[in-house]
Amino acid sequence: MSFRLLLALLLAPAVMQAAYPDFSGTKPNGGQRGSDLKLTLQGTRLADFEDLMFFSPGFKVKSVEARTSSAVELTLSIASDAPLGNQLVRIRTKSGISHPRQFFVSPFPNVAEKEPNNDFASAQPIELNQTIEGVIQNEDVDYFKLTVKKGQRISIEIDGLRLGYGVFDPYIAIIDKAKFEKAFSDDTILHRQDGYCSFTAEYDGEYYVMVRESSYRGSSRAFYRLHVGSFSRPDAVYPAGGRPGSKLQVRFVDAKESFAEEVTLPKDNNPDFQLYSRTRDSAPSGNPFRLSNLENTLEVEPNDTPETATVAVPADSYALNGIIDKPGDVDYFKVQLKKGQVLDCRCYAQAIGSPLDPVVSVLTSKGRSLISNDDGGGLRRLDSRFKLTVPADGEYTIKVTDHLERGGPNFVYRLEMIAALPSLTFASPEYSVNDSNYRQFLAVPRGGRMVLLENFSRNGVSGEYRFDAQGLPAGIKLLTTDAIPGDLGNTPLMFEAAADAPLGQAVVAVTMQPLDPKATVIGEQRQLYDIVRDGNTIYYQGIENKLPFAVVEEAPYSLEIVKATVPLVQNGVFNLHVTAKRKEGFKAPIRVMMVWTPPGISSLGEQTIAEGSNECVFQLDANSAVPTKAWKFVVMGETDAGAGRVYNASPFSELTTDLAFVGAPAIPLTAMEQGQPGTMVTPFEVIRPFEGEATATLVGVPDTFSIAPIKVTKDTKELRFTVVTDDKTPIGKKDNLFVQIEIPVGKGFATHRVAIGSILRVDAPRKNAVVKAAAPAAGKDTAKATAATPVVLSRLEQLRQKNETPKN
Amino acid sequence: MLRFRSLLSVLLLVGASSLHAEAPVAFDQVRALLETKCVECHNPEKVKGKLLMVTRADFLKGGEAGPAIDLAAPDKSELLRRINLPKAHDDVMPPKNGPLAAAEIALLRNWVAQGAVWPAGVKLAPRDLAKESVLADLKLKLPTIEKLEIFPDKFSLETKRDFHRVVVFATFKDATTRDVTAYATLTLPDKKVADFDGYSLHAVAEEGKTEVIAAIGGLTARAPIEVKVGLKDRAVSFRQDVMPVFMRAGCNQGGCHGAARGKDGFRLSLFGMDPDGDYIRLTREMVGRRINLAIPEESTLIEKCVGKVPHSGNKLYEADSAYNKTILEWITNGAKDDPATIAKVTGIDIYPKQIVLEGPGATQQISVRATYSDGTDRDVTSLALFMSNNDPVAAISKDGLVKSADRGAAFLLARFSVFSITAQVIVIPKGLVYQRPKTEEFNYIDTAVNERLHRLRITPSMLCTDEEYVRRVFIDVVGIYPKPEKITAFIADKSPGKRAQLVEGLLVRKEFTELWVMKWAELLQIRSGIAGNNNQPPFYKNALLYYNWLAEKIGKNVPIDKIVVELLSASGGTVSVPAVNYYQSELDKLKLSENVAQVFMGMRIQCAQCHNHPFDRWTMSDYYGFNAFFAQIGRKQTDDPQEVVIYNSKGGESQHFLTKLNVKPKFLGGEEPDLKPGDDRRKVMAEWLASRRNPFFARNIANLIWAHFLGVGVVNPVDDVRVSNPPSNPELLDALAQHLVDYDYDVRRLVRDITASAAYQRSSKVNETNADDKVNFARSQVRRVRAEVLLDAISQVTETPNKFQGLPVGARAVQIADGAVSNYFLSTFGRSSRESVASTEVKTDPNLSQALHLMNGDAVNDRIRRGKVVQTMIEARKTDEQIVTELFLRVFGRAPIDNEMKAVTQSIAKDPAGRLIILEDTFWALMNSKEFYFNH
């Protein structure tokens, strides 16, 4: 073993000890707020664990007891005001950031399930207001026993599917001592596969809670958190929306006992906002609640006919709230709309926990149906969603009903009809199939960079914007500082960490600020991501407006784009050279991604710098309409060097796009006989004069042709290629040919592609060809002239000549 | 017969003697021979070969071939030449049953040789020996005549063309019947109104009323005759007259021109379901060829049928037959299409409906009458198609003449237009010495069964023993084998009502419910997707929810009609409303309507998807009318990938396959309901389906239950109710259905009745009369125990619990929710995979792999070892006798007989060290014997 190899082996773990940690689970899956929790993180590449990254305030890693590659033991401090429900958390190690997982905050202390508890006799004793952490093995049934007083409410709720360990479909039941299921829940609208139910004790004594998989299946990863208490468990809230920062009277619709409460809504807009009761024992998870600036219109029963419709106060946009409270109920509203308005109409029903499968119709004042929608989708498939273009000013009737003509007190809906509001949002694309969380973070290596692509979604917003990121970890700075023009569809968002930046983290809301001081719309991130997903089926999704940042250890390589000395011209080509600097001992291949290309420029998405190699080339192709401008290109490396993926992006590198120097139309079909020479000619246009001599090459023909490149100058008027063929030249048509011209610019060449779409055809040799007839002519004076500038025959002339051939 | 044979022997004697001496021939003998063998075809009514054989002069005059008798050269007489031809010769006489016996030939030769002596004034007349024999037999029977009827019971004659056959039907004290039309005195008081033509009546006046009177054996029957427009003629109609000929002659059968592509370039609609199309094909294709209006006789349609030109279907009828005349007349009249107002057939009747024939060879003429939408009726016996479902018992000729053979019962089907109807024939041995046995009659079931057995002259088996009964009800009612202590306790019980008490005890057990949940789960096709791949819809979870829904309903004793209404009108998600999973078991709407008809009404209407049902009443309109109830099923996905919402889409129609027109919803065999747009058609259909308005539902459910307990349905197979497969005992089925309805579909109460009946309690030991009986419940049928019950039994007797997917250890195979969940044993023994609704999904036929699996597989041997039943008994210090007895009780449900006991104890005595092995081998042997896996 050579010394160098030994050194490499020794260095390797230090260089790549962990990156992109894999976060596969936690034990337990949640904890009580206002407590310190012993938490074990499971995964791989965790040995250099640093901290947890929560997206909500109220969490702190108090101490780390143990770190191994596959597990980290720590004490987590959960503040008493930490939000309830599922919270997004990532692991940060010294070298990377993990995928997010959920961490569930409960009002109750955790109790671990103890097997055997598979029948009544062995039921595990528990108390009210506890959260049981358990697992359902295959065909496993877990029983718990609790003692209550008559009249006491027993509420149970389970987090199973939501924990995100795969598709686990729990079934829960409250069973009395005579073994009758008094209440049970399999699936719910609010929590999909996860259920909840309540029962009021009929006697003093023991009741049982049973948990199983709904089809008696299960697995070692079918974890659950079962909340048992006396909490109220509303299905939905009515109305299910209100203005941020306002006080609002709402009713929590609970199958057992509905109640009204005045709530104060937060000032910040949060698309995932959940409402909890403050007057009752709150449920372990909240009810989705829409924060929006619309004025609520509440239905006034009876409104079962167009005549008795509830009339909304005229406005640009509406939020119509109601309940389809009995089977067959139909709710009508009247709204004033203006001609030409385009309203984005969404009926939130299943999305807010209501069993209603809404069907929304818009009728004119004369009762004619303008549009009717059952399942337009959105967050939930059965909710209605449609766009309404108002045909004329006037009063319109809105009809809401259930698709199956059902109804009930919890059939709450909220129909938002929003006239186009100006907005600007941005989000990263899914970088991997079926994994929306892949690489959606900024783990910036010391002395290096990381970049995301951001796609813009503008709605009535134009003008220039600029990214703004406040509260970044120390040592990280935003590199995408240029103004973003109002017509640009996407741009790279890049950050750089100083070489001496301390390892650290922050969860930051990056915004886009308008350059125009009069503009009011601020650009926000609206990143849709999967929380629970199984293949193509997405069970839970969230929307996030913050990005996780971390300074991580220096990457074992860095990339650089070789500075361009010539412009990329319209219809031109440019070879972008990327070089890699490797740390000593680092040899692994590097996947290099072209993060972004400006409009009008295309390129392969990625190239690989092979093991041991230090360079790769991206060929950029410009179309004819590419705007002339200086663009900042960036590439990012991803390496899987045996211990997780490490990212490092190149610095921005400027490349100018410019007008073409020259141009030429396609060479029309040129035909020649096999074995005979031919000439391909097209006019040559010099758009911008250039110095020196350029080389023009006909590209796209097989090697069996011999077509010599020609030299052109700014004075050349036409491109003339001589095609030499022999008896090996294949017969047939070759199309999609073009002429590549290397125009000298400075020390380099600007590559042009002209005469795109030229066609060449080789015909089979004629029988009895008139070779002899041409030979004597060659001896004459005129023949010389012909030889110097051979006459180009058009297709028609060729045919004519062919017909005139003596038929001897 | 007796007379005929003696006559023959006389003839033989005569012939023999004539060889010795030329003694004068007795004319009486010649007369008898000629009248029985020749005159039938050579009389003024029917002059074959233009030869009459009534007087001597006729013989001398001769026919086409010249004089029959040549007195100058007697040996060259045509008569003698013909009777002496070899059998295969075309000209041999008589053509049927020829040639004559040698003695007969000799007789005629001598007679002719002696100058054909003929007593003056003697005219020969045809004689039917069979008829004479029947008449003689009838005379003996006549004193016991009980009832005389004329069929049909009234006659209505419209137009000159109309005629009706008269059938006179006598019933005797022993319940046998006879066709006495030919023997009764038939009179018409007013022959100016109507008259006979053979046994058919036709009008002779324009209008009038009279009656037909039949008298025989001192009884008289009368049937009124009414004549309307009796002298007016009626044009031959394409639909009313010509199309029926196509059906009768078989032209439009599936194998002939009725095939989808026709035959030899000519296509007719199958069974004439599309007269409009047939008219076009006949008259507009190959103009001038199929139908030649100029020379009607040269129409291909005529020439092919009468065999004038080669025809793949051969000659169908004679040129002078009524069939040919009808078609010829239609063509001669211009082959016109019918006006749109042409009367349609509204139904057909068959007479007589119940026939009891005595001995082989008895005959009965059937008469079929069709009624039309204009109020008229016609005798269509000559146009109907006849079929018997049991030819060995009673065959029926093309013309509707029934002829009896073996003992038994048969159904005769007559089909005309789109209608089918049946009559029942019972054949009992002739001269049977029978006295109605005193059989137990415990309830209404026995009344119906015993009456039927009496009619068939079958004596039922005796009641089974207590040992047999306890085992039988355990297996049938709860699907488990009785434990030894249960058997001994039951046998020891001396109370008179102990059998009923036993059933009461079983009916409240959960195993009873589970058994019926399983049976319904089969019919409702509760299963998940492809086995082993539960990502394939329907999903396992949904199958489980669906099963639990059914189990809960049946467990709570919700009447089955209510369950069916809820099931078929369910809307919602497959997870939240499990009943809608029914609609996920079959997504094809046509198949779905077929399934509903098959499961809930026991009918297979599949045929009518493409053509009118050939053996049943269902037309394509019925089919698509029923299908229209399922035309508006909407389906949509939800957020849950395992859930689909089934809803009333309020749009969509059922399109007739042939006419491409939308067909309005119409109950199968019922009316068209008044539906408003948007009404849930499935709900309307479900409410009708399970109501008393639907005559099929209750009968079907009752039959399903009956078949479970008796092994054979009253209609068998249970899901093949059709006109041509009628119930073997209609009164029994009606009674069961009526009781089930009266019990508000409480299955338990019907089970109580069935298990209490003598019919159910009969022994499987047969007697002489009921050995062949399988369908009349004269004895208990030996049935192989179904797969699930058998596996549970093996588990029980060997004390080795089973484990099935999703069920705890020790759960019973009967409890498996999902049809797709199975194991080797269950599949081998024919567990239903619930992939179709057919009753044949459950297989109880024994086969070799079953026997091999029991013998060599792990089903028995391993379990005996694992369960340690014998070892435990040995350890409990039981004696050999005790152990053997217990093993017998466990496995066979009975104590061993002496020989059996001896065989085991002697083996042990010989080899005391091998006691455990011998006893385990005994256990194994018992479990491998048929007595174990058959219910008897």
C-alpha cells in the first residue's frame, strides 16, 4: 500500500464524515409542551450531529447525550407556548441538512405502549390526558384500560399516517367492559386515515381503548401517537376563515358538543394556520382555518331558494360561509359582480375537515347556470374550484349543495371568490421524481456556495424586484443581489459562506422586495412540499414560506466556470467550461448541474466530472431571439462520495449574449449524382463587421462526404461549398444541415450557426451519363470560367438537363 | 300388445300350414292383414300411388304402377312384387315397418293364387291396432274416471283461416290422466256455426255461438265456441304467419341463418327477434331471387325449404305442407310488409298443464294457444317449438305429441314468438301396486313434498337416526361438526321435542350467522383484488369493511330484503359507506345487471344481451330495460387512493343493442316505473326487487336456503330460474317463499321449518322407489361438506388451530372475509373465490387431488401428530374401547359398530407396543374415509 493511498484512506472520513444526513425517525414521535423530552433521532450519517432545525419557535436542544452514525440521543426542551400539532423539523450536522420530518407537540405527557396488550385481559392501564406512543405490528391489536367516572368525556385521537412512516391506516375504538364498541373511528375527513372519536362514560369504571390497523395489518414502522383525554374534538370551525389580526366569533363544531368562542386571529398570514379552542380542553391537533382579508358573509337560514338567498355586501371578492345542515339542504347566496372580473373560486370544505362534497353553481339573476363545479380539486380532491369570468355587471346567485345530497351540522364550507389580487410568489421546482423535499435547503459550505432555482409566479405584478434575506446565519451572504426584471420566469438564488463562518443555522423567510418604492406587493416563498407520500399518492402536503439555512463544513471540492472571453451570439453556440478543484484525496465523480439558463439559451441539465478528472463542458445553445445582455451563470456540484451528498456551487460567472455577426438562409435542396461533385450555395449576410478571417464549416453530413470548410471575411457575399462524392457516398437525402462559422473575437471565436435547415441530396448515377459530352467543353475557353466558378444549376435546370440528354 | 302378438302367432301358424297344403285362405285373415298394414295409406282419404285398396275392384284397377293383382299371372302381381322386395328397396311395401313376415307374404301369395276371393260387399277400412289396444285398455280404466275436460276450455274462431284443436283430457281416480280425444264422443249441437276438421274446429258461419260436447265413461264436458267474422279471410301476415314458420322450421336458429353472420350468404335474426330486418333481408337483398314475385314457386325461399334445390339445411317440410302454403301465399300476394298496427303476440297457453301418464308408450297431445294484442287467439300447436327436459321420461314430437317412457317427471317446453311455457309430465309404472304410504307430515313442507311423492308414486325413506340428525344439523345449521359430548347428550335425551330444541340452540349461535354471512359474501362477491397484490382494487380494506357491514346486518338479523334494498341503493364512498362496494365488484354495467338478476332473482339473462332468450321469456327489451336501472351509476376518486365514491350521476341511458334506441327502465318481468329525471334508478329498482311485487325474489331466497339444507334446490341450479327449468315442486317453492315473506325474511324461522320437516329428516338409505330420486326430496342426499366447514372440522377433530390472514389463530375458515384469501386446502376443496356470482363457484365435487391431499398432504397426518389427541387420551389412561369410541364420535359422529371396534382392539392385542401408532392410524383412517367428509 502506497503512502498516498493510506493518506487518502485516513483523510477520507475527515473530509466526508457526514453530509446530507438521513433522518428516518424519532423516538418518541412527539412530546408534551412545556417539558424536557429525551429524544432519540434515527437515521444514518448522524455522527456529526449539531442541532435540530424547527420551523416554529419554542424548541431547543438542551443537551446531546450521545451521537453515533445511526442515532443521536438528546434532550429537547419544548416551550410551554410551543405550537401544538405537527411541527416540521430537520437535522443539521456539521456537513449538511436532512429531509424534514414531523415532530408532534401534544398537550399531554407521553406514555410508552407496553406489550403484551393484545386482549382485554392484558390491556395496559392508562389515564386520561396522556399520549401513548406505540406501534402496531402485523395483525397486532393494542388495548388500553382507563378508569373514568360516569358522565366523563373520553376523547381519543390518533396520529398514525401523519407521522410519515409510510401508509399506516389505524382504527381506534372506545369499548365498554361488556366488550361493545361504543365509539370507533377509522378514517376522518380532517385527518384522512387518522381518526378520532369521543364517548361519554355511562358508568363509573373501566373503559377500553383499542388500536389496530384497519385491515389487521401493521409493521414494525406502523408507529402511532394515541391521545386520550377529555378534550373537545371539533370536526370543523364555522366560519372557517377570518381577517388576520381580527377578533371573531366562531363555533367549534364537535359531534358531541359544539360551542362558540371568540378567537383572536394572528396578524401574520399563514396558509397552514390551525385554530385551537382556548376555552375548552383543546384537542391535540387544531382545525384548519383560513386567514384572509375577505369580509365574511355568513349564511342566514332559510336560504334554500334563490328568492331567500343570503345577500352578500357588495365587494370585489367574497367569502361565503355556510353549513349544509341537513340532507338535501341547498344554500343560496347573492353577490354583485362586475363584467370582466375573473374570480378564482374555491370552496373549502374537506380541506377544513368538513364531510361536505361541495357542488357550487353560479347562476345569473334569471336562473341560467353560468358554471357548475363538483370536484375542481385544490388541496382536497372533492372540493370545488373553478375560475369564473363574469359576463356582465349584475347580481348573481351562488348555489352550494352536497354532491350526494347529504348534510349535517358539521357540513361546513367556505367559498372564497377572489378577484385577481396582485401577488408574487416564488418556489423551487421538485428536483427529484416523487420527492418534493429533495435538496430543498441551503446547506452552504464554508468558503463555498449553495444555490436553489426559484420559479416566479406573478399575478398582476410587474416591475423589478430584488431578493432580501434577513437573519441569515453569521457568515452567510446573499449573492443573488441583482435586480430581477419583471419578465424573468426564474432565477438562481445563491448564498455564500465565508471561509471562517461559524457552523450555524437559521430558518429564514426570504422575500422579494420591489425596487419601485410605490409598489406594495412583497414577493414571498410559497413552497409546496409533501409531508406524507407513498409513491404517486400524496396524503399530506404543506406550504412553507421559510428556508432552512446552515453553514456546514468546507466541501471537498469547489467548482469554477472558466471566464468567457467571447460572447454567445444569437443562433450561436458557446462551450462553457467548468473546472473543479479537489481537496487532496478527493477523487469521486462530481455531478455538475446547470442550475439555470436564461431565456433563449438551452443546455444539458447536468454533466459529470469523472473520477479523477477536473473538467466538464456545457454546450450552451442560443436561439435567434435571445436578449443581448450579460447573464450570471452558475453551476452546482453534488457528490455522493460514499457518505452522503455534498453540495458546492461555483461563483457566478458572467457571459454576454450578443447580436450575431453574420447570417445566412438555409441552402435550398441541392442534388447531385453519386460520384459527381456538387456545389451548395447560399447568400451570406454580414450583420456586424468583424476583423480577420472566419472559418465556415458545413455541419451535419456524414464523413463519407468531403466538403471542405471555407474561409469568409466581412466582405464575403455568399457561402459556397463544394461537395465531393464518390461511389461510396450513400444515396439519399440529408437534411437539418447547417453552417458553423467561427468569427474571431479578441483571442477567441464566437461560434455562429447559420443556414440552419439546409438540405443535400445524392441521387443514384444516371445510366448512360453524358460524361463525354462535358469533356470536350472543358477544353474550350468558357470551360475555364466554368471551372473557376461552376454554374450552379437549380433543381429545375437539372431536370431540364436530364431530359435533354441524348437518348443514344 | 297382447292382442297384437296373438294375432301374429295366428298368422304365423297359418303361413306355416299353407306351405303344406293349398287349403283355402280365410278372407278374414287377409282382411286383418290388409286393414292393419295397407289400407292406412290406400283409402279414399289418402290415396298413395293412386291406389285404393278398399274393394276387390280397386286391386284389379290398380294405381300408378298398374293393377295390383294380376289374376292371369298371379305371381307377377304388383302387390306380390312389392311385398317381396328387400328391406332397403325404395319400392318395398309396406314402406314403414316392412317388409312383411314370411307367413304374411305367404298368406297374400296364396290368396292371390287362389283368385283373390272377396266376399260380396266387403269394403276394407284402416285399422289401428295400437288404438284398438289403447281402447281396450281404456275400457278397463274407464270405470275409475273422475274428471273429463276439454282443452282449451273455450274456443273463439275468427276468420276463415282460424282453427283450434280440441283435446279431451280425462283424469282418473288414481290421479293418472289420459288423452281421450280419439275415444270420446265429440258432438257439436250447431254444425252450422262451426265444424270439425279432424279434431280441429273451424268456423262455418259468419257469426254465432255453439259448444263442443265430449262424452266418455259417463262423463260429459262442454266448451263454448264463439264465431266472429267466420267467413272472412285474413291476409297472410309476415310477422304473424311467415316468421313463425322460420322459427318452427329452424331457419333462424343460431346454427343456421340465425347465426351472427348468417349461413351460406343469407341471414335471419336469431329466433326472429328482428322482423323488420328479416323483411328487408328477404325482400331487398338479392332482389328477384330469394323472393320471385313473378313465379312464386321458384323463389329460393320456397325451393330450398321443400328440397327442390340443394339446401345445407336439407328439406324442411313438404311442398304441400301448411308451412309452405303459407309462405307461398304470402309471396303470391306480393310479399308485403305488415302494417304498423299488426297485432303482436301477448302470451301463450299450453294445454294440458299437468299430465300423469301410466307406463311407457302412453301419449298425450299438447295444444298451444297464442293470444294477440287485438284480442284474438290462435292455435299455434303446429307452429310452436317443443322440447322436453327429460327425454328418457317423456319425449315430445315436433307436433306436440308426448310419449311416455321411464318412470319420473319431465317438463315440456313450448316456445312461440318470444314466449316460452311449460307443462309437466309425470310418468308412473303401469299397473303399479301402490298405496299411499303413511308418511310423516310435520309441517307445510311435508304437505307439498308428500303430495308430490304421492303423485310420483314414490315412497320416501324413513326418518334418520338421532346420530345422523345431530351431525346433519350441526353441519348444515352452524357449519361445525358436533363434539362427542354433544352427540352422546343428544342421544341420551329422551324428550320428544329434542330435535327442535337442538336446532333452537344452534340458531342462536354466532356460527349460524357466520355461515350465512359467508354464503351471502359469496353471492355479493366480497373479495379484494388479485391475490397477493392488494394494491389492485377492490382493496383488501374495502373488502373487509364490506364483509363487516354484511356481517353486522346479518348478525342483527336485519331481514334480507332490507339488506338488499340498502345494498343496491347505496351511494357514497367505498370506505365510508361499505355497501357501495357491491358496485365495485363489477364495473361493467351490463354484467352488473346480469349479476343482480342472477343473485337476487336466480335468473341468467345474459343471452338476452344479444338476442331474445331461446329458453326463457326474456327479450332484448327486457334486458336493456333492466339494464337501464344501472345506467346512471357515477364513480369518482377521492383523496384516499383506496376509496371511490359511487353516486347517482343522473345521466346515462341503456342503449338497445339492435335498435340503438334508449330503452326506458323496466322491471324484469314487471312494469315500467314512473321515473322523474334525477331519480335514483337503483333505489327504485332495489325497492321493487325486494318487494312482493317481484315474484322472483322471495322464491329465489327461499330456494337458496332450501338448497343449502337439502343439497338440491327446488329450482336447480339455484341461479338458473327459467321457464325451461321450472321448480321440481312448484307448490313447495311457493309455500317456502310465502312463509319467508310472512316471516319478514327471518331466515332463522325458515330454517326452523326446514329442519323440522320430515323431508329434511329423512335417512339417506334408499328404497326401491326412491333410489333414483334426486329432486323430489324422497330421501336425504349425501353431500360432500364444503371446503371451509371441512377444514374447520379437521382443525376441530385434530385440535390444531388454523391461521388465516387478518384473523387470529384459531379462527375458522368460515370467517375469512375476503374471497381472494385462500390456502391450498380451501382451493383444492373448491372454496369460492367469489370472482363470479355463479352458484358453481363453490365446488363440492370430490376429486382425486382432494383425496390425495387428505391422504398424503399435511392436512391430516401432520395435524394428528401435532394435535396429540390420541396421546392425550392415552395419558388420561383411557381404555382402547373408550379411545376408539371417542375417535369415532369425533370423526363420524357415531359410535363404532362391533366389527370396527374389534378390528382395532385385536390389532392392539397383537402388538401392544404399537398402541399409539395403531390408534393414530385408526384416527387417520377415519379421517380419510368418505363418512368423514360427507354429510349424510
